[in-house]
Amino acid sequence: MSQTQTLTVDGMSCGHCEQTVEDALQSVSGVESVEADRESDAVTVEGDAAVADLVDAVNDAGYDASA
């Protein structure tokens, strides 16, 4: 079942940063859609991926994520 999860992501300062975070999250199994917003330091993820996997993907991309 699909759910909406929001992560706080520090370090996104431009559109390229948003795209990098979105691409990292899209690669996680179970993710259906992603929308990053650097203005609010947040990323909204739709899907059934585990939160820990989402946080790990963002951290691996070089940003600081928390649920």
C-alpha cells in the first residue's frame, strides 16, 4: 500500500541539489514519486519504501536526511 512520507533534508541549496536528492530517492525500491523542496528543506516521497532506506539514499548522495 502506497504511503506519503516526508523527510527533512539539510544541504539542498539549488535546483541541482533538489534533482540529485530526487534521483537518489527514485532509485530506492518501492518509491513511486518524489518531490524535493529546498525552500522548506523537505522531500515528500510516495510509495512503500522503508524510511531507513530513504534516509540512507539521501545520505549516500551527500545530504543530511532525517525522518
